[in-house]
Amino acid sequence: MSPMARRALYWVGDASAGIASCASCHDGAEAAPSLQSQHAGYLAKELDDLRSGARAIDDGVMRAIASKLSRFLIMSLLSPLPMCAARSFVRRHTPFRIASSEPTRDPPSSALFLSETVEGLNDGANFLRNCPPADMALVRRNARSMVFKSGDPVFLQGHCHEGIYLIEVGIVRVYYTGPSGREITLAYWPPCHFIGGPKIFGGGTHIWSGEAVEDSRVLFLPPTVQALGTRLPSFASCLVEGLVANGRC
């Protein structure tokens, strides 16, 4: 185990026993501090080191975090991390405590978002799967394919809402920027999900932002989809299904 992994295991402690364990800091005769007393100060210090780059992020750290921390603490830690670390977490160490869903077609990525339950997390993946090929062909004729490089904004909070985006390739992070300027990550969406809600027909402004985590290709669906919804009942039904699923984050 790497030194980073050992430090991380001390950091997250022994969840089953409710105490921390670190042979280099505590011997058998010395009582280790409780996890509750450690979290506030120790997590804050470790998080500052991670954010500043003073401490590297490796797989051992991610495994320790994923196996020991609660969902709340994982999400609290994840949102301020550098993008490369968040991407690594999403791809390799998404634990069962974090809401995850796998699309029904390749690539087998997982969505990551804040949730209080684990039921129905796959509902939004590939939400257009039940749309007949002829209807999908008509949808694509009214849509526009767009390509974004890693780090590019797909849409921005406060900007005019012009439609929704169906992810075909890549991963998009959706986040909210608070009055203080702090970014709060809401979700990481892989292919087969749409982003840009909760509005789906355009109008008004975006209430959060979307940023490509890696090189991505999306299908932009402008407000003309509203007209298609009245002509294509199957497409309208699929949109409602996707909207309900996305509303969980």
C-alpha cells in the first residue's frame, strides 16, 4: 500500500468500529480518536492539500475514500477536487453509496449525482431507446451535432436557454455557482443522458452550467422539439421519462 493510501485509511478510519486506525500514530495501548472528532479538522486539512496540489491524488486514496466514507462526505469531498481527480473517481471508484446508473449501450460509463435513494437510478440512461427509428430520424433532422473539447462550457448558468443536449460521446459535469462564486457539482452525465433541463423547450435562462469533462459530442435539440412532441407521441413520452430521471439530481 502506498504512503498516500495509508494516510487516507487513517483519514477515513475504521467505519465498522467507529474509530481510526493507524499503526504509525497509535499503538495498541493508545486509544485512537473517534471518527466524529476527526472529520471536521482532518478532512478540512486534507481537502486543502488536495485542492492546492500539495498532495497528489492516487488510486489508493480514491479506494479508501470510496470504501469508508459516507455518501455525504464523498460528495462533499468530490465537488471541489481538480477535474482530473473527479474524472478518476467517476470512472474507477464510484461506490454503491453514490447514486450511479449504467446506460444500456456502449460505452459503459456511469452517471454520478446527489441522491437520497438507489431505486430507479438507471431510468434516465438511453431514454430515447423506445423511440422508433423513423421518429429518431426526424428528431435528428431537427437537431444539430456539436463537439466540445475537455473543459469547454456546454451551457452557462444565467445565459439564455435555447434547448437541451443529448450526450452521444464523452462526459459532462453539471454544476451550480453560488453567490460566493463556489461551484457545487450536481452531476456527471455520460452518453445516453440529456442535459440542460429542467426546461426542455427553451426560454428563460439556465439555472446551472454544463462543462465537458472530456472531449464530447452532443446532439443539440432546439425548441422545435416542442412541435415534434405533438406529432410524435413516442418521442414526447421518452422526453418525459428522461426529464423525470434527470430531476433527481
